[in-house]
Amino acid sequence: MTRRVRLGMLTPSSNTVLEPVTMAMLAGLPEVSAHFSRFKVTEIALSELALGQFDDSEILRAAELLAHAKVDVIAWNGTSASWLGFDRDERLCERIRAATGIAACTSVLAFREIFERMGTRRIGLVTPYRSDVQAKIMANWQASGLRCSAERHLRLQDNFSFAEVREQEIADLVRAVAREGCDAAAIVCTNMRGAGLAEPLERELGIPVYDSIATTLWKSLDVAGVPPARVKGWGRLFQDSRLAAGTSTGDRTQDPHPAPEADRRL
């Protein structure tokens, strides 16, 4: 009998993109299902109110609900650690495992792992965010040795509005950072329609294009023991042998081994 695999996804409340895109990417994996739990996120800014949306306590409540579905992994499918710091997601993963007994991962920590494993030296950063948020992301990434050699952003704040950005506009932003010079493009936002652009843009531009929703799924499958290479048509992320399951030299932040069933507190 084929083992059922359940992926748990923590989702910003105003996000309308990541759920249908995740399901589309999983279309060829009939034994894998994705399950979503929301918590309140309506804007992306650096104000105290906006930053407070990402308090661990709110996220943990949503994670504990996912645990009721006996998921194999719990993923934070959002990019807040880009401006809050990688350590926020590292701590969140630890707290999720402590609260639920289930292994955890995040989109932003997956980005870092991908860049380190691929030896990416110059990143083209594409986001819908405000200028101050963009600057904070670049500073945080630089402090971790991830240099953004080119960037484009849309100066938006309302989280719901990110989903209304047309794919053509996103593609043009990726083309712009590629022209400016980068080894890979990163579309950082899980409420923009960038994942489906990865493969055609990679053919056009000759560089990898990594989307936040895709990085979350890539790492979730890896943690759950499903080869990411089974996902077809969504870009190099899933097909590059250097990013295949089991080839990591040691991820320092995300637990690659789900807790045994007996250890889970449901």
C-alpha cells in the first residue's frame, strides 16, 4: 500500500495564491496532500503593529491545529524571516517541533539552504514589498553571506494586493535583475504568482529562478521523505541533482528527520 504523505502549511490569512499553486505543483504526486492553517497577516511593513503579526504564539496556535491532521511536516509558507532575521525562523522551527513533535521547515530557511548548496554568489531579489522592507531583507541576507547584486520591488504594503500583480509584471522584474547581473533570481513572497514562471524564465534567461512557494514545497517534500524531483514542470529547483533529497552537506537550521509517530503530541 502506498504511504500517504500529508504536508502541513502555515498560511498568512490574506494569502490567496500559495494554496492553489501548491496543489498544482503536487498534481503528479497522488499520495501527497497539502493541508493549510491560517493566522492573521494583512500587511507587510516595519511598524510595530505589522511586525506583531508574526509573533510566534499566533503561528504556534495554527501549527497545533495542523498537528491534529497528523501531518508529516509543518512548513511556514511565508517570508517574514527575510526582514526579521533567519534566527526567527530557526527558533520557530524549534518551537513547532517542541509543541507538536513534528518536524518543521520554512520558505526563507529553504532559500538559504538552496543558495548555500548551489554556491550562489549573486542573488537577484524580486519582491512586491515597500522600499524599507526591501532594504531590510538585503541587509539581513548580506549579514548571512547572501549578496543581492540586483533588486526590484513594487512598493506595496497590503498583503492581499500582492496576489493581484500580473505574471507579466513579475516576469519583467525577473528579467530586469537578470540583465543587471545575478547568478539566480529569488521571487520572495508567497502571495505572488511567480512559481509558474520559473521554468520558462529559466529557459529564456539561463539562470535559476527560485520562487518562495516552490522553495517551501521543495523543503517540505525533502523533510517528509518524498523526492522533490518528482515535481515536474516547475523549474530547476526540483530537477537539479545538487538539490536532490539526501545530497545536503548538513542543513544547520531545518530538521531533516520527522519525529517518529509515537513521539508526536496530537
